[in-house]
Amino acid sequence: MKIAFSTPELPKQGCLVVAVGEGPHFGKIVALLARRDINLKKAAATHGFKGKAGETLNLLSQGKFSRITLVGLGDAGKLTLQKMAEAGGQACGALPANRVEEVFAFIDLPEKSEAKRADFEAAFAQGFLLRSYRFDKYFTKTPKDKKPILAQLTVLSGDAKKARKRFEPMLAVAEGVFLARSLVNEPANVVYPETLANACKKLRDLDVDVQILGPAQMKALGMGSILGVARGSENPPRLVSMVYRGAGKSGGAPLAFLGKGVTFDTGGISIKPASGMEDMKYDMAGSAAVIGAMYALAVRKAKVNAVGVIGVVENMPDGKAQRPGDVVTSMSGQTIEVINTDAEGRLVLCDVITYAQHKFKPRAMVDLATLTGAIIIALGNEHAGLFCNNDDFAKQLIQAGLAVEEKLWRFPMNEAYDRQLNSDIADMKNASNDRVAGSIFGAQFLARFVEKKTPWAHLDIAGMAWARRDLPLTPKGATAFGVRLLNQLAEAFEK
Ligand code: BES
Ligand code: MN
Ligand code: ZN
């Protein structure tokens, strides 16, 4: 979809979106439409439209307009970029994409918000764009009149040049989100380790160094833990690093974004039940978020040094698959008793964490992983779990999450949990034997691979990676949770 910013003059006809604060708090738009013999106030009142955040109203055949869609901004005194983006998303969601080709949007801001108009217009456009995403390449029988035709949003802008400038980095982020969503939405016979690694190569056009390791190189580096997971699959694993140096030499050590990239998780020999197993194609959502975030940083030329490292494998059961009770040696030298082959994400990430530390000496690390079902039991689909060894870094992440509505909730970690990972035969086991605190044990396991108190955070995104219903900024399906959060975090580190 194309996004444009034009003069504030209303078009003669077509589809108009009007964003308005709670009340409804109408401003200029009422007089502008009165000249077209449209009584907007009355129409809104007739339908009980109040302008609450998320509220929409479709008014059909208004004068020469085919439709006027109202979208609420909520309290006009408390507008934020995120709220504007959500309003844009809700507006998009309220329109029939198979009936509307071009949309004009007028943001009816209260006088005192005028100073931020360009930012708000850009954010509204970004939200609209994010919601317009669709993954329909595999439908072959859609009738012509059901095919989406929505092709352009034109924001009627107070200062089009300024708004366009503000929109530039937001477009980069939206593209990063789309990239991540599409990688997650693709089925596992299309996205598997080799093809996921190949998808990273497109970042090479953006001044990102992309290095791809195959099983032989991983073996030479001693990555026995991730290789143990890969054993049961015909598709060999990959380890991909993406290096972006937007702050140059003087920018110092990079931020490291690490991702779990299990392109399909059957559970391995500790096999999962059949029902719902198809969901496990999204077990690479952590790595997709890392790819999307690296893409966004590179396209918007963020002044920050960042590396993305993802471990990409398929967790399958076959005659060569690892067995419960097997002992593997991780790249760190620590040995692991694999008591459950379905706790494979941590076996992937532990070698990624060690590799990232040895190779890049990062100033801080964030890993993203659909690590545990238990985090969904604890937090549902509202927050990702946050586990962190550093209070300041945890606060920074929570803050970044609030700014983009990718919310985090911090969990405790300590020695008492850690102790329960001790094994009778190796340095540790990969899960606790109890069915309690499953997400914390996953995090405690990873913490054993963090060296020298490097600030490290683990985001358990199992409940956030996939939406079962439409959300303001995301149609149902892959969400790309983490792309906007990592971008926001990186912004705080820009020089
Ligand atoms: N990929 C799953 C976690 C998951 C579950 C993600 C549901 C998304 C939705 C992970 O590899 C897994 O199987 N975890 C186990 C860990 C257990 C064996 C300690 C789990 O959560 O049951
Ligand atoms: Mn698993
Ligand atoms: Zn998994």
C-alpha cells in the first residue's frame, strides 16, 4: 500500500477517514464538511459516536463522499504516537479492503496539539499501514469482488513535507514488521533453516554483514547443544549473524539481539500431541523479530551498532534424533542432560548466547523466544515475559515496550530456582522435573550461559507471537512482536 501526504484540502469525493478526540471533540472538519452540505456533528450524534479510543463509525453516501469513516482518538489531551498509530490501524480495520481503493484521512486535532501534528499524522499513517498487511498468497480461488483493492492512504496534512519526513523511519519499521510477519506466516515446508537463513541475505543490500554458518562450522565451534536439537531433521541447521554498524567505530560495543529460530517444533522424541501442532511453525518468531528489527535499523540508518544472531533448526524425531537422557556439550563447555527434547529452544539459544558473547562482546543482549507454553498460562496474550539480570536494563525494556504497546512483565530469577536445574549426571538438565514455574526454569537455564554480568534480558514471547483475532495494528496471524520494541530500545542507545 502507498502512503502519501498532501495539502489539507478535502477531496471532492471518495472515501474519507476523520480521526477525532473523545466528546466527540470536533474541530475544523465540521465547517469544512458543512460547505459540502454534510452535517457531521448530527450524523455522529445520531449513531451515538463518542470518539472513544478504538471506536469507529462508517457513514455511507455522505454528499459526494462514498463513505466517511469516523475513528476515535480517546482523550484528546493525552494523545501519543502509539495512540495515533492505533487509531490509524482501527480506521483501516473498519474499511472493506475489497471495496475501497483510495482513502483520504483528516486528523481533526485540538488546537493545542497542532505542534505535534506532523508526528501524529505520520504515526496514524504507520498504524494504518501496519493493519493493512495481509498474507494471502496461497488463496487461489478468491472471487474478483472479494479481492482487496485498497492501494493508497493519503493523509490530508498540515505540513506534508514535514509529515513525510517523520514518516520515513516509521515506514522502515513497518517494512521490518511485514518482513517478520511473512517469515512467521509461511508454513514450515517453505521456511526451514536453509530458506530462513537465505532470507537474511537480503539485508546485505542494506550495509548489513550477513554471515551464515552450516553444521560443519557449527561443529567446529563446539555447538553441541544446538546440533543435538538438529540431529533428528533432514534439514540441516544454520546459525546466522547480521552485523550493522550505524554508529561506526566510535559507537563502541554493539547491542546484541538473539533469536530462537525453530522452524518447526514437533517436540522431537518427547513428541507433542497432534492437536494444534501446526501452530509450531511460529516457533521461529523470535528470530523473525530479530531479522525484522535489524532490517528496520538498517533502512532507517539508525546511529547505533547492533548485531542479530539467530539459531535456526527444526526439532524432529527420527532414528538419529537425540533421546531423553542424552548428554550434550554446549559451546560454553558446560554439559547438559536433555531430559525433555521438547525443551529445545533453550538448547538452541544457549549456544547462540555463547557465540554472540565470544564473537561480538556486546554491551547488552536481548534474546527473543517462543520458549514456554507456561508463559501463556501466566500472562495470556497481553504481556511477554521479561527475565533480566540487570534492573536498569529491565526498566529500559519495560519503558520501550510501553511506548509501542509491546508490553513486558518481569519475572523473578534467583539461586533457589537455579539449583533445581542441577543434574545427577551433567552440569545441568534442560528442564526441571516438576511442572511448576516452567518459564522461570527456561530463563534460569539461559542465565547459566551469560558471562561476566553482561546486561542480558530474555523475552518469552510464546503468547505474543501469534494473534488469534485482529488487533489494532495487526490482522490475525503473525504479529512480529518484538520488532517495534527492539527498534524503540535501539533508539535509546543511539548517539
Ligand atoms: N515451542 C514451545 C513453546 C510454545 C508453546 C510456544 C506454545 C508457543 C506456543 C517450546 O519449545 C516447548 O515445547 N516448551 C515446553 C518446555 C517444557 C518441555 C519444559 C513447554 O512449554 O511445554
Ligand atoms: Mn518444544
Ligand atoms: Zn519450541
